[in-house]
Amino acid sequence: MVTIDTILNALTTLLVTLDPPGLAPLFVGLTVGMDAAQRRHVAMLGTVTAFGILAGFALVGAQLLGFLGISMGAFRIAGGILLFWIAFEMIFERRNDRKEKTSETAVTVDHIRNIAIFPLALPLISGPGAISATVLLAGSFSAPLDRAILIGVIAVAMLAVFAALMIAPALDRFLGVTGRALLTRLLGVILAALSVQFAVDGIRSAFDL
């Protein structure tokens, strides 16, 4: 049975990786010209789709790794390195630049018709970092009941994302450029520490330390 600390660590990892405040200005840019009802529909569809993607990886991600012959220890090390790179981008403000380029391309090509699915749900919400974090966390939630708890944690994280998208215009104005930069760097430092812990756990598991 997982502990409260494990649950809180999982929720923190997901929230930092998903970065709800960082999604707010991107969502505002993606939904320019939409009214409140249309924005709510896009936000709901996007978060529900992202939840389905992450829940699917939480349930079958470990089995997929086993089928490919990849140990959980090896994936923890690789995932920790990937999350550390995302943290590096957050600290030095490279991640938002990359996300903004993705969103701008999507608006130009698809004319916002499928914006809730692409790029909002994938890759802006459930991107490689969130998927990697979910599969890594699933290793600590191996029992059926524990896995159900992890699904619940993902649902709570998605509710936070949905709330951030709903208040995105006000949140973007409140934080401003300086506030967003400060918050992103702070979250990046936290994610860097969590990613190192993932890598350390992976090394211990891979080498039976």
C-alpha cells in the first residue's frame, strides 16, 4: 500500500511537469477570438483527452516496457534524465519558447478546428515529460488498488490544469511576464530535484544497490 508521502510526491511531480500556470498564456493565445463557452469546451475536451492518455500509460506503460525488454530501473534513469532536461529548459526559459512555437504552428495549419486535441491535449498537456513521469510513477503504484490511486492523482492534476485554463486570461494578467518567469524557474528547480531522485532510484534498482 502506498503512503501519503508517495501520493504527495506523485501529485507534486505531475503538477510540476504539467505546469498549469505555464499553460495559461498558451491557452489564451490558442483560443483568441473564442467566447467563454467555446474556451470552456476546448479546455474540457483537452484535459479529458490528456487524462485518457496519461491514464492509459499509467495502466499499461510498465507492461509495454516489459514487452520491449526495458527494465523499470533503466526507464527511471532515462526518465530522470529527460525530466532533468525539461527542468533545465524551464529554469532557462527555453520550454515556453518551444511550446509557443508548437502552438503557433498548430493555429496556422489547423485553423483551431482540432485545437483541443492538438496541440492542447498532445503535446502541450500530456507531452513526453508528463508521459515519462506517469510511467515512472506507475512503478511505485504496482498493486491494483495503488494503480487506482495513481489514476485518482492524475485526475486531481488534470482538475488543476482545467482550473488554470478556465482562469487563464485573469491568471496571465495577474502573473505578468516577471511572475511567469519566476514561477517557471521555481518549478524547474523542484522538477530538477525530483528528476535526480528518479535517476538515483533507477540506479539502485538497476544495480541492486
